[in-house]
Amino acid sequence: MRSGNSWFSQQNQVDFAEIDFLDPALKEGHRVIYDRVLSVSIKFQDKYSDLQDIPQPENLLFRILLLGTDTNPQSVRIEISSDKDLFFIFQHEATTNSFNQIKVSQGLQLPFKDYPGVIISTLNKVETNFSGYQATFVIMLDGSARLEIYQTTEYKSISMINFDFHACDEHFLRQTIIFKYNQQRKTIKNLQQQVSQGKYTK
């Protein structure tokens, strides 16, 4: 029984490694350095250009992807998606060339190699201290979006940092939907194998 479970675990890791290889977000050589679900408040622009609040915070999947090494990154990307809506995928990307503009607009005083760590540290604060730190995702009609991180004090909310996003294009969206479908199908298949093995193991 023990050796059978060990074999299944090893086989499961190999199968999912093959599926993960097809992730369109990794095709340019990026690797995932952060993968969490965070509770986020959402605002969206309606047809009258007014911002509307969704009453309850939504659980969104955050991934940070890095191209290059930790000490010499070439690109850092934040991907936000939703399990409830396969068409909900937004990305923020900074490169060695575009980071200077981000530094100026955000008033940051750090080199590009420290930017991924700052993003992770900020999101960790949102995850572990939701009453003290709040994330709001503002979606505009033109497909652009902005992630706003606030620190909440007794008297007011202080803006910590903002990240500009864009909705993913149709080609990337199609690839991602196919990838997630195959991922879910593999998960169901493996669960069925587990149930079958448990059923017939004496």
C-alpha cells in the first residue's frame, strides 16, 4: 500500500510537470515565484464611466513570474485571474527598460532586482493582515486596470503602491483556457485513479 501510494505520487508529479510545461505564461522562460489566492475588493467602470463597487471581496489568484535570475531579473510579471471566470486574466509587467517609468510614477527608491521582493512583501501583508492592508482592483472599460494597495490606519487609508494592468489578448486567453481545461481533466483523472485504487486495495 505504501509503495503503491509512493508510485502514484511520483507519477502524479510527472504528469502535472508535463501539463505545467504547456502553461502559456511560462513559454518565454518565466518561472513562478509566487502563487496565492488573495481577497480583493473590485471596482469596475460602467457604461456611464462611473466606478461601481462589487459588494463582497472576491478571491483572486495572484501569480508572480520572473524571467532571469533573482539577482539579475529581466522581467517580472504579475498575473491576476479568477476561478469563477476563465476570461478574467490581467497582467502587469515590468522590464529592465520600463522600470524607470514605474519608479518615477510610484516614487520608488530601489533597483529593479528588488522589485519582485517588494511586490511579494506587499501582497503578503494583504494576505496576513487584511484588516490593516487592503487591495482594490479597479477595472476600466478599455481593458486597463489598476491594483491599489492601501494601509488602513485608525483615521484614514494611506496609498502604499499601485500596479497598472492590462487585460490579456484573445490568443493568450485561448491558450490559457485550454491549459486550464487540460489541467482540470488531469486532476479529475488522477482523483478517479485514487478512488479506484482505494476501492480495490485490500
